[in-house]
Amino acid sequence: MNILGRKGVACLIVALFCICGCGPGTVAVLVLAGTAGTKDHDDGPKALQPPSGVSARSQASGEVIVEWAEVARADSHNIYWDVGSGVTKASGILIPNVATPFAHPVPSNGTTYFYVVTAVRGANETSESQEASATPLDPPAGVSAQSDASYSASIAWNPVAGATTYTLYWDTLPGVTKATGIRIPAVSSPHVQSVPSNGVPYYFVVTAVNSDGGGAESTESAEWNVTPLEPPGAFSASAGPGEVTLQWSLVPGAASYSIYWSTSAGVTRVTGTEIAGVTSPHVHPNLVGGTTYFYVVTAGGPLAESSESTEVSATPAPPAPPPPTGVLASPGDSMVTIIWSPVVGADSHNIYWDFFPGVTKTTGVLIPGVTSPYDHTGLVNGTTYYYVVTADSIASGESGESVERSATPTAVPSFLYGAGLSGRRLVTIDPFTGLDLTIGEFGQVSIHGLAYDPATDTLYGVTWNRIYHINQVTGITTNLFTANTGQAEGLAFDPSSNQLYVAEGFPSDLKTIDATTGQRIIIGPLSIGLAGLALHPTTNALYGASWAGGGASDLYEIDTSTAFATLIGPIGSGLNIQGISFDPTTGTLYGVESFTDTLYTIDTATGVPTQVGATGSIRVPNILALAFKF
């Protein structure tokens, strides 16, 4: 090896020259002086120092960036790494011939990686640099966003192992990255982020950050977006009887609305009672009159609900009364009688009528301040009239409409059947004159009660213990079933329940018989003997005429649930009324006196009879039963 260098060679030549022209002592001095004074080589491997400024950081999941200050005159650099501290060239995993900065793809996130760097020149390598470390992080998972108030979004995510904080990036365009998004550092889950506008979608990603060592930030999470909504405007409340009507303006982007209410001011989504999925206008019903109700409304959309609107309030009046029940319409000659059950608490009742079905308070002709029963007179026979009834309160207003009823006035008298010759012959009787016409014989059957079913056009008869079907053309009877009624006298049919009422025995028991099956049910004892039964066509009240047995008959109203009989009054003086029946077109009660064969109308309020026609005479004697056909 030439340890003198180029200057050393020159000195050596000089020394040799002096050997030729100088003395021996001088040669030794020159050679030694040239050798010691001309050596200037300082670029050998022992002059290289380990790299300085070594750092490690993670800017993306699964990767560590290692950086250092390059060593002058080094041919290359080596990295040694491990998952434990104290890395040496002997213990570390070698990554040879690298340049700064170096991106090291690591096996897993959440693990701390330790690094040292060396410089290399030729076959020589420096000692290890100072150690640096970094911990790559997983990107946050489970990211979600929602808007719980206007001008804000709430973003949540699952915690990441090793993370000490998180960074949020957002934009109004999809595809947010750390490079393009607006950076919000040092956030935690859930994070509420204010946004500049409502009605605009906002997109969010989150990264995990570890500030230990050189620091680390994960790759971006999955992207999530939400659109905050404006609270509804123009919110108003108007009170009605027992209700409040709420209205508001629509919010762009809203898919639904929720109302929150309370009886205390300052209602919020937390303190109020929610009425979800409403539309404007919305009626809040069944409220307490005189109580003030407070309201706010919010707009809802996908993963979003706006802030509360401005608060409004209203104080409803007491609720309107319910519509009347039990409404019936009964036709007469040029008139219709309307009856109903009066509504408790109502100050008055109103009738609305029309020539067409579907009568309402808006479309119908008003007849105000009426009482039940009400006779609507001056009508055209053969024309159908439709009716509804309402209840009215001075304090709370008018109820809704009742069920609709209709009737067609007619001048044609109803058709009256009778069972004559001690109940063995079917006759028709003119209810205006009492004149009769024989239809046919019953045969050996003695009918003591008649009843008519308008729905099936069936004429029923009852004997001592059997129920018959009577042919209305011939009078021929057909046994339907044995009723086991005992000594039956009166018979009445209830169309609403398909039941026959029967008075049995002396004193009588009141029974019902199913007209289809013949099933017999005892209601209770009457404590009187009845010869006739009749059901009012509109009120369904049951009336009975007592059997006089040579004395005078009395008129009773009978409770169909208990059989309790309430005396109305005597039917004249000395009249023995056998059969009774209501004219369905007028609601007039008729009765026949079997001893004189005279037809009467009977006042259901007093029992007072009025003879029909000039004489009321019926030619066929011993009429025991009556039934109107309608």
C-alpha cells in the first residue's frame, strides 16, 4: 500500500536526488521529513460517523417512514429494525442500501417498531445511530354520522388500539382524504361538528393518531355523510273545541316531521311528548278545555333531525259533545219522524237533511234547535229524504254528524194482518176503516199471536207451544219448530236481533226465540197476563196489552232485558184488547177488541184508545192477533 500518497512520492524522489548530490546525513533527514510531512489522507472508513437526526413516523396504516441526515462520502445506508427496543446490527432485521426517507411496510398495525441506521463506505459500516420508533395505527372503524340539530353533525367511531387522539377531515364533496379535507385535530368520539349551512350534504373521514415517539396517523376511515336540516318555519297553532291545529312551512330535504308538546313552556325534544310522522296541518285531538298546550316541530331526514322550531301555544275550548246515537227515521204521510237519544250536556240538537245520501253539516239543510221526536212535515210522498243529527253546546260547539238515516213518505196505508175466527183464519184489515178481507184458513191451528219480518218477508204465528210460518197468499201454516212456550199469547219480531218475543202463561213470562234456530231464552216473569205484544218500529220499545178475561185491558211498556212491566194506563173502559201491532210508517199503535170486533188506535203515552173509522167494525169475528206488513 502506498501510505505516502502523491506528495510522498515527490519527496522520495527528492530524497533520492539528494543521495546523488548530497551527503549521506542529508538523505536520511529528507526522507524522514518527506514521509512525515506529506501524509494528508482523511477519507478512510474510520472517519465515517453514524447517521444523525434519525426519526420514525407513521402517516398511513401499515407503514413507517424512517428519515435521517445523510452521511457525507457514504456509499449507502442500512436500516436495522425490530419490535423491541435496543436494536443493534446484530439483533435487528436488516434493510440494506436504503435512502432517506424510507417507507417501511410493516406486518401489522398497533405494534411499535424500533429503528437504527448505519452508514456504509466500501466494506466498512459505521456503528448504529440513535434509535427511533413509531406505532402504525388501524383506521377507525364503525364510523357513522347523523345530524341532531341544525348547522351541526355528530360523528362517532369505534376506538382504535394504541390511538391517543383522532383527527376529523370533512368536505362538501365525496372522496374526502387527508390531503383534500378540512382538518379538525384532537377530536374524540362522538364529535359534534358545526357546519356552515343546512340542506347541504357533508362528508367525513376520521384518522387515528398516536403522539408517542415520532407520532403516527392512520389511513382514512370509511367515508360517511349526512345533511343537516333547517328547523320548520312559519309554525302556528290555532285552538278549537278540545283540539289544536298546527301548521308549518315545508323544509327542503325533509322526509318527515315530529311534533313535541307539553303543558309547560320551554318544550324541547327532551322534555316534550313526541308525535312522530306528522304532516302539516296536523290536528292534536282529545285535549282538556282551558289548558294551554305548548309545541315545537322538527324536520327529519336520513340520519338527521333539525333543531326545534320556535315554540307556539294554544288553549283549546272544552271538546264538542259526541254525535247523537239511536237515530231513526220513520216515514208517514207527507212527513218523516226523526228520533234520537239526547246527548248529555248538549244545549240543543240540530237536524240536517238532503235529497241525496252523504248528508253533512256543510251540504245538508239545517233544522236548528229541535227535540226528539221531530216530525219533518210538508214532504213529497214517494221521495226519499236523508237525515243526520248533531248535538250543540254553547261552550264547546257542535258535534260531528250522527249516522245517516233515510225514509220515504207515503200515502199508501200499511198492510194489516189479523187472525180471526178465534185465531183460525188469516184476514187483511184496512187500518183506516177497519174493513177486512179473508185470505184463507189456518186449518186446525189456532193462532194467538202474529209477527212480521220485513227482511225475509216472513209472517210468523204462534199457538200454545209452536211457531209457524204462514203463507201470506193462502193462509196455510207450516210448523217451523216446537217452541216449548207453553200457553203463548202475544208475539213480536225484533229485526235488529232476529228474535221473536213471546208472552207465555197467565201470569206471563217473557221469552225470546231465535227465529232461525228456535233457541228459547227466558228473560223473566212479567207478573201479569199478556194477550198481545208489539215492538215499536223505531225505538224498539216493547209494549204489551194485558189479558182482561172479561174485564178491561191495560197498556204496559216492558223492559226487554228484565221483563219488568211498567203500567202506562187502562185501554179505555171495559175493552178487552187481544192483539196489538205498530204501523211502521206512522209509529201508531193499533189494537183489536175481540168481544166487539172493533179496531182502535192506542196512545202509547196514556193508553187511551180511539176508534178507527165510523164504526171500526171487523166482519170476521174473534180477532186474536194483529201484525203490520211493511
